[in-house]
Amino acid sequence: MKMTAISVACLLLAGAASAGTFQQTTSGITVAPDSGAAKEVRLEVMADHILHVVKVDQAGKALTPSLMTIAKPCACQFAVKRSGDTVALSTKLVTATVSLKDGRVQFADQGGAVFLKQDAEDLRPVTVGGKPFLAVKQGFNFGTRDAFYGTGQHQNGQLNLNGEDVQLLQHNMDVAVPFLVSDKNYGVLWDNNGITRFGDARPYGPIGRDLQLTDADGKAGALTARYYVGGKLVLTRREENINYQYLKDVAEFWPKELKPLKELKDVRVVWEGKLASGKPGVHKMQLYAGDYAKLTVGGKQVMDVWRQGWNPWYHNFEVTFVPGKPVDFKLEWKPEGGMIHVTHNDPLPAPERHSLQFSSEVAEALNYYVVRGTSIDHVIGGYRTLTGIQPLMPKWAYGFWQSRQRYETQEQLLDTVRTYRKEGWPLDNIVQDWFYWPENAWGSHDWDPKRFPDPKGMVDEVHRLHAKIMLSVWGKFYDTTANYKELAAKGHMWTKNVEDGALDWVGPGYKNSHYSPYAQEARDIYYRQMKTKLVDLGFDSWWMDNSEPDVLSNSRLEDFKKLIGPTPYGAGEVTFNAYSLPHTSALYDGLKRDQPNKRQFILSRSGFAGVQRNYVAVWSGDTVGRWNNLYDQISAGVSFGMSGIPNWTHDIGGYAQETRFQSGDLGSAQENRATGKAKGTPEDLKEWRELNLRWWQFGAFTPLFRSHGEVVKREIHNIAPAGSPMRDSMVWYLKLRYRLMPYIYATASDTYFNSGTIMRGLVMDFPQDEQSKDVRDEYLFGHAFLVAPVYAYGARERSVYLPKGAQWYDYHTGQRHEGGRTVTAPAPETRMPLFVKAGSIVPMGPVTQYVDEKPDAPVTLKVYAGADGKFSLYEDDGVSESYQRGEFSRIPLQWDDRTRTLTVGARTGSWPGMVARRVFRIHVVKPGTSSEQTLDAADKELTYEGKTMRVTL
């Protein structure tokens, strides 16, 4: 048929008309695509570099206000342009293009280069708590090589998440923050409060779901399971799955031929056989385990792990399957009340495996933000624009914290502070952990008068000793307390756990549950109940433990969801991950009203997107004293910082220990007696001390330096013998931390002023170095230091990758290395490999007993020759919020390597109490100069009064 120009035009118009419609709004556009999963696509401009995307299943659908984001659409200029079957929304920095046919979106930078392209989408109706919701999925950039970082803090040694699966489900040791940043300077904030997955959207399942099993005798359909008690084989049977994941599973599936597991001692279970799959490739698998577990696959041991029985967690592993070639499988488990489970997923197609994909099991809509930045720090700044700024923490928080599970009396706590002061060991914060209340009165906020006869006097004495004191507070209440009853009467207690008759582990066990913080009235009551009995005593900071919340440990997931609801937003799973956000808000908002100019500090076991705005830091939960767990903390801390929350810490030495490491006083609610000698061998004690020392060295170079754990006392004088190399090393690192305080505090100030991150992945400062993107066992501490923790027993050296694009000084030897290579660094037991980038200017002070003991002391400026460099020395009063009103000062420092000139620039700003006249001691570090041995060295000294000074060295 011959086509005329008029007929072609008509067809084009008809095609355009059938391709959907759009409407410009005051803040963006709304698109009604002709087809696709979403009936309506909404785009909003939040900033020139941030766009908000909402996809709904019903046009005009109203959404519940976000918990995590507090930003509003900006008054930015933007343009809207239709081109064929697409409509584009453009700001100065980013363009989003939406298909009018099916609602697909893609994002390009100001030069037109596409950096994020939608490849998958799903909005599927589900019913949750009798109400309609959606299960949602959005996938981008199938087949990408971009590196991805973030999603919170996890315990699997993961860093670059391209090709990885991560389940975002709050747990004692796992913190879900649904924000992801790429090495290509873009990020996605997934606005969903429920259980979410990055990577494979399919839940992992038991091995029998997907794999073909063969037992030890070659019979198909199951593995051989052998049960030993007291070293004797008592039962052999075939099992189709290894599924003792929850307490109910143990009760239901444990062999009826045997006594209940809790009544048996010296138990060993061995599963053996072969696994096979008709789907070739690398299969993702997980071992979920508590107690001792040893896994062998294909004749090779891939895992030998231990976790405390009551706190199991996942360990990832991979198996390559070839059709027709079964793989040998053997798992040995030594339970002492713990749990175990093995899960699996079939491989994803390669393009989808290497993609950016989020999915959530319950949602009102597909709801996410896209941030385009000029650097990873800039993208993280976009996350904080959306969810709230990171306030500057009080200066003392960057000093050393001594903690223990737990100080049983106020005299124990005070004696610890006095000992540190007597020994001359720096200390800024002492922590009173849980159970200071009468045994049957959790949630009463009362003090046990026998053990804590004068809590106000205790606080005052700590202050007299120039230290701060932190107190543990919970969202948990015994049902017999007046506080529980008040909250319950207002409908703000989750009562099902009490109604079920569940008992906790204290004494004979008590009925308990957590309050629901999702209503303002609930938060107000929670704070008011604490105010007179706790807040008014003068505590400096707060430890909000169990903030996931763990209402009943090791419950089946479907049961647990019922324990954490309902909420104003729906059933428990609707807000599954968000608890810590409104919970910390309850305390922070109350403190802000009563102490309006005080810099607060809250330590939380859980976190969520936006929690940083509440002056919250997060720690990695009840880890264990094992080398693999120390290794896991490195990437956990880096990932958390790259998730937008910079203040992070961990229990030095691991919270829980194997029995072989235990000695001294127990610190649980049930026991406070001495156990006598160590339960292990001399070699066990040697390993325990080395593990703690290595963890301590690592801790000295993390954002918050904090020693904590149960059973074994963690104070220097209790854990390290007098005169031992261990004690000498611990004290050396403790004092070095305080010497570095001018550097550390200035680095911390950048978290507020410049969207900075303290514990940094190498890729953040070296994005062009491909090898830096996958390094997960070292990191940058600020911009100057490269930290390489030692995480293997007996190791006296380790390989360290030095990023390309810089030269690096070995802090201990002074040897200078060219970047872009791996070196073997010495690692004697008393020292951890540490490097400093050439061009760094590192301000240092004297050793002090607390951070502001000597505010007018000389500052040593360590200049690492070999490259130009700069630094901004930041100071303020350290305790108030006056810095937010401009009461702070900065002194710019600049090194010109060619002329060997250091410029100390004119001071900007001022604050009450500022030291106006300061002495700077300058030391230029050259190749071969050991920084360790020249801590007090100075080439020149100058007296600075706020005006520019230059010195040539």
C-alpha cells in the first residue's frame, strides 16, 4: 500500500495517543502509561541531583507519609519535554525519561549519558493483616559491572554487592538501611519499611526445595543424618532438609526417638551425602547456625564456625554445580541449645545476577529516590538531604569507652573509672549496661537499692573524675510494671507476647513485651516515664539496646511478625525494619525539649534510614570472639558508613566467647559468682589474648573506640597482665587514639559540614582504581590513614593493597611505597599494619586523660612529604549545638611539596572559650622516618595568633 505524508502523520499521532498520557505538576510529572505493572508513575524533583519516583497500582492513590525521608520537593527549575513515546523531566544535573507505553524509567546525567536504566518491575497485590498491599520489585542495569555498596551493616564479609544477595531484615547483628551507592556516583534510596532484598528477589529455601539429594548409601531423596550422644551413635535416619532454624523447628523436627535437645549433653549431628542440580552454574547457599558447625563441600572444608546458641546467623557460601556431577556434602554440628539450617537458591540469569535490584514483600507502592552525585560522598550527602543531616557528635564520644556486661554495682563501675585515672589510661565514657533494676522490674526504670543505693551520686562521682556516663535503656517492659500498664491502657503495648505467656531468660522468667513507638503519644509517654527516674539523674548519653526489636528470640518469622504489631501503619510486617527510627526519636525529641543546646548521643543496636538525624550511632550487636567474626566487622563497618550513617562501633573482642575462653566473673542476670580458673588450655588463653589485642588495634581506628562483652571482664587491667606486651600494646594504641584527637575530631566534623564518612572504603578516595573496589579487609580512616587489621591467629605479617594514585608511608617503619601494588606488611603481635598517604597533614596533640583535658596544649602537625596536601583543623566547644549557629573555628593547613612550604592559613570563625594563641610544632615525615618512634618530634615551632603564617622546611 502506498503511504502518503498525511497518512504517516496520522499513524504517528495515533501511536502517540495510545502510548499513555502525562501531566506536569508543580514539582514534577505524573504519567499514566498505556500498559505495564504500574497504572501511574509520579516523578518529583527533590533537588537538582535528586529525583523521587513513585509507581502505584491505582491512579491517584494516596500514600502514607514516609518514616525515613523528611525532605520536601524543592523549588528547583526543571523542564518537561515529550519525544515520541517518552516524556523527559530534566533538572540542571539529571534527566529522567519515562516510557508512555509501559512506564519504564531511565536516568541520565547532564551530558546525556544514561547511568540507571530500568530492566525489571513487579507490582503484585498481596493481603497483609487483612488489608491490601503490594509486593514490589524494581531492577536496573542488568549486566552491569558497576560496583555497589551500602544496604546497612551485615555479617557476611560482603562489600562490593554486585553479584551478591542481601536480605534487609533487622536482627541483633544485622542492620537494614535500604540505601545503595555506586562507584559511578549514583545512589538509590528504597523507601520501604518492610523486609527487603537486594539482588535475588526470591527467598532462599531449604536445600530439598531445589536440589537433588542423595544419602551416604547412594539412595536418592535425602541426606543421611547421624545423631551422636556422649560419643555414641544413637540414631541414623534420612532427612530431606536440614531445618532446625527456629526454636519451634527444634521442638517439632528433633527426633522423637531421642530426649529433647535441651536435656542432652555432648551431642553431635552429622549430615552426609551428595547434592546435585540440573541447573549449571554458581549456586548461592547459606548456613544458618548457632554453636559449632563445620561444613565440607566437594571434599574441601569451607566453614568452621561458632556462634552463641541463642544468637545464630547466616554464613554465605557458593557451590558450582554441573549437571550429572553430584557434589559431596558433609555438615557436622555440635549443638548446645542452638539452631541450624541450610538454604539455597538456583542461579539467576547472568545479566540479572549483576544488576541493581530491590524487592520488598509488602508496600503501598514502588517508592524510591535516585541521587546523582559528583562523588560517593556527594551521593551520601543526597541520602542525608532526604533523611536528615548527621549532627556532629560530642567530642568525648570519639575518646575511649569502657564497658562490660555488666557492672553489677555502682562501686564496680566507679572503681573502674578510678583505676583508669590512677593508671593514667585515657578514658572518656563509662557504660552502665542493663539489669541495674530489681530482678522482677524490667521497664520500671527503678534502681536496685542494694546494688545501686545512690545512682545520682554515682553519676556525680563519674563527672568529678572527668568522665561521662552512658546508661542502657530498653523498649521492653514486664507486664507487672506500672509503665507497661500505662502504655497498654493507651493501646501502645504489643501484648501478644504476654498473652502467649512467653517468659524471658531472667531468673525464673518473666512475661514481657515491647512498646510500639509509632504514635506520638506513645513516644511522649515513653520519655516521660524515664525522665524523673533516669534522665534527671544527669546521665550524659543513652544506650538503646534491643532496638530491632527482638521481642522473642528465634521465633519463626511468621510468628514474630505477629509480635511486633499492630501499628498505625498496619500489621507488624509493614514496619518490620523501622522500629529504631521512631524509638530513638522518642528519646531524642524529649531530650531536645529538656536540654535544647546539649549535643546528645544515643547508641542503638539497630538502625534504619534516617536514624542518624537523632544523634544516633550504631554498634554491630552481639558478635562473638572468633577470628572470622573480627574479619566480618571490617566490611560491616565500611558498608555501614557507605550506607550514610558514619558513627559506628563494635564490641572489642566480640560480645560472646566460647567456653574455652571463659574465666573470671560471669555477668548475667542469673549468675554473679566467680567461676575460678579458665576453662580452656594455656593455648586457649594465649589465643584469647591475641584475639582481643588484634580487635583492640582495629577498634582504635574505627569511628567509636569501645570495649564491651560478656563473661570475661574487658578492662585493661583485667584482660592484660601487668608488664605484658599485650598491656603495653593496648595502652600504646589507647594513647595514640588520644594523640590523634585533633585529626579525628576534624574528620568527624566533616560528617556534619561536608557529608563526610569516617570509616571509608578505598573506592571512596580512589574511584579510578579498579582493584580498590573489591578490597574488603582494609579501609581508610579519614583521608590520611589506611588501616589493615590482622584477623588470623598467629599472623605476623599480612598482604596490604595500597591504592593507585598515591604514595604510602608505613607508619611503623617509615618505608614509602608506590600505590597500585600489594605489599607484605610486617605485623608483629603488638602492632597492626598502618599506612599514611603522602601529602597528608595529620594534626596531633599530647596524651590526655580525657579529650579536653589540655585544650591549649601545643598541636603537632605531621606532614607526610611526597605530594601536595591540605587539611582543615576544626575546633568548637565539643558539647553544645552552638556549632550549628556558626560558633566554631577552622584553621586551613596547606603543604606545597615542591617548595616544602607549610601554610597555616588565617583562622575563620570563633566560639566562646576558643584558644586564640596556639603553638604549632611541625614535623615533616620523610621516607625512612618511623612515625611510631617520632611522635613528639618537631622540626620547627611557631606561635600562631590567627593570621596566616608560612614556614619552609
